[in-house]
Amino acid sequence: MKTSSIPALRVSPELRQQAEAVLEDGETLSAFMLESLAQSIAHRKAQQDFVARGLASGARAKKSGKYVSADRVFSKLSRRLQKAKASAA
């Protein structure tokens, strides 16, 4: 696989020092930046997917006319949380 470069990134000396201060043993700044970039991409993709699912759900509800009240949703989520806490204890 052919690789490609990311444009050089200019940062303040303070930001560079902060990044270097959190490097793990043997980790390079480049490796840290690559991992951070990959995690940010994954996070943004998850956000986009979440919004797309929400918009699709809203469109289905609008088309069908079937909606669920916020009270019912919160009640159901509360019960799920209580069950999860009970099983974790």
C-alpha cells in the first residue's frame, strides 16, 4: 500500500510540550499524532452515523405519524440503567 503525507502542523511551543509530556515510553510524537488523528476520524464518523440514524428515525416517524413521548423514553432508559446497575453490583 502506498502511503501519503499529512500537511505539516504548526503549533505553539506550549502545545508541543503538552503533547510530549503525555507520550508513553518509546512512543514518538508522530505515532501519538497518528493515533489521535485516527481516533478523531472514528469519533466524527460515529457522530455522523448517529445524526443520520436520528434524521432517518425522525423521517420515519413523520411519515407514519407514530411518535414516542419523551416521558416514555426517559422511563424506559431509567429502567435499563437500573437493571445495568443492579447487574454490575
